[in-house]
Amino acid sequence: MKWLMLGMMVMTIISCTKDENQDLERPVLESVMLNNVQQETHELSAGTNFVVKVRVSDNSELSQLKVNIHAADDGHGHTELPGYEGLVNQGVWSYDRVFDLSGLVAEPSATITIPDSISGVWHLEIMAIDKSGNEALEQVYNIVVLNVNIPDVNYEVIDAQTSGDAYVIANGELFKFSADVFDEDLVAELHISISSEDGVLYWEDEWSGINQTSFTTGILEVLMNSVGHFDVHIHATDSQGYQSEKVFELEVSP
């Protein structure tokens, strides 16, 4: 019995020692710099390069760092980033790279090219893991891509109340608004639609063969005879094929 008790005590001591030596500490993403600037939102130009530099550390041994870029709208149609509400991503852009790391501290960097045909808001995600499998707290930053080549679309809503991000009118009322577009390469087409939140088209209008640097619709009046939430899409194309779109919300109350 004494030997059995002694054996159990030894096993308990070994087990505790293993647990005490187990690395449970996360790596730390100390800084994430874009062009030597660290901030939550970065405005960059389409067709340019930028440098991402990350400083990451760990108490034991680093393993990998991942840099990922994807559209910020996540399929929702338009961004909700403050200051850029209603901005719709144009074009496709993604980036994914994994760095193999070692040691206690690393400063991997990457030079990334932004396509010249895109605009909108993208997310830059930074993730890290150490040799023990501990993951750093993920960090996400906004990249707002500005493109001087795309049409500049603006709109004005007339005689409507606001509730949060939506304009509000009563059922049976006229929804009044206007849109204007500017493009040095000439505005070619403009398409405006109003759809329910599940994508059912309620109203649309379009203008083609515009061929002007600036174009305005004048005041548009749409009789809203359906209660619910709607998305208003304003989509413009210039003579070079560049496109841009703005989206805003309309609520029709009973």
C-alpha cells in the first residue's frame, strides 16, 4: 500500500510539473503599420503600393503570422463604416499571405499592390500563432480605397425624416430625391433602383448616352405604396467603363 501511495504521489508531481511548464500565453501583436502609420482606418489610392509591417512577440516561440485582405461589406451591399456610409465596393480584391516565424520577436512586412480598378472599403486582418498553438488577439483595420477614375456620385433626399441611417416617409407619400454624377472622362450611364430589403425591385429608371462631365436627374418623385424597408441604389458608369455606386436606406411607415 505504501508503494502504491508513493507511486500516485510521484505521478501527481510529474503531472503538476507538466501543467506548470505548459505555455498558455498568447503572442502579442505589438504594432501594425501601413506606410509607417498605425491607425484604425487608412485612406489609400487605387493603383498604388503600400507596405504592411507588423511587430509581434511571444514569451516562448513564435510560429506563424497571417495577413488577409477582403471586402468589408461581407456581401451586405454597402459599408457601415462611419464617414463612408452607403459606399459600395467596386471591383474585386483579396490578399492572403502566411509568414513562417521563429524566436521571441519578429517584424515581417509585405508590399501590397492595390488594383487600379477598385474602390470602397476593405478589411485588413492580422493573425498570429505560437509554437504551442496559442493565438494572438486578431486585429482588424479598415482600408478605404479612393479612385479618381470612377464617377463621383451624390444624392439629395427632399422632405423626408430620418431614423438612424434611414430616410422615413409614410405609406402613400411621394419619395422625392435627386442624384448627380461628375466624371472628367464623361458620364455614360446612370441607373437608379428602389428594391425591398429581400431584393424585390419596386421602381427603377435609367439614363444612357449621357456623354457629359456632369449630369443631374433633377427631382425624382416615386409614389411609395408599400410598407417596409427599401434600398435605393444609384449606379453610374463612365465612358472608360469605370463604375461607382451609392446606396441608402428608405423606410416606408404605415
